[in-house]
Amino acid sequence: MSDESPNQLGTPTPEELREQVERTHDGLARTVGAPAPEGDLAAQAKEKAAVVREQAAAVREQAAEKAAAASDQLREKTEQAAQAVKDRTPEAVREKTAQAAAQVREKTGQARRYAADRTPNPLLEKADRAATAARANRAPLLAGGALLVAFLLIRRSRGRNR
């Protein structure tokens, strides 16, 4: 065996290991105790959220402006188209159309009055209650109607497959 110390063979002594652990420990303590290089993460998150909110508000404003512009253009085009149809429609046709519309309004009023006069009061009251209930419960009625239509369509398609 030789008298060489473990240091000379490349193996650290227990004292050297303790010193190395202590240096590492001190370095970690400084690293953990130091502020994050980017600063306070919560503050950064709040700043980023504020920036995103501002961007969203700007996008919303731009979308509203574009929608208003598109609506104005559509309204203008519709008015132009209506005016073009009116200009190209002969006066006699416009007069006949106006007369027909007036007759339809008159006949509709007569039919409404006739139905109101001939319908018994209890039936009118029930119809009014049903209409009020339907207006109050539109969503369930629409959902039920959609289910009924889907059921009928499925049933019809199965009948064709047989």
C-alpha cells in the first residue's frame, strides 16, 4: 500500500465534501433569497391582463365600428335597390299593388272581427291564457317543438329505409 492521501488520488476528503456542500448551500440560499430577475410575477400578470383587456376593448370598438359601417352600407344598398325597383315598376302596377294591399288589410280586419264576434268568450279566455303561457315559456316550447320535429324526421327517415 502507498502512503498517498486520498486527495492525491482524486477522491475528496470528508472536510472537502463538507466545504463543497456548504458553498453549494450558501449559493442556493442567495439564489432563493434574491428577487426574480423578471420582478414580481403577480404584478406582471396584472400588467399583462390590463394590456389584454385594453386590446380586447380596442378590438371590440373596431368590430362595432365595422359593423356600423357594414350596416350603413347595407341600408344604403337596400334603399337603392328599393328605389330602383320602384323606378322600374310602372305606375299602374304600383297602384294595383297598393289597392291589393289595402284590400288584404281590410279583409284581414273583417276576418278578425268576425272571428272575435263568433268565438265564445270561454274559448277566447282559454286562448288568451294559452298565449300568455306560451309567451312566458318560449324556451321550453321551442325546445319541445324542436324535439318533436327531430322525432318526426327520424321516424320518417326510418320509414323510407324499410
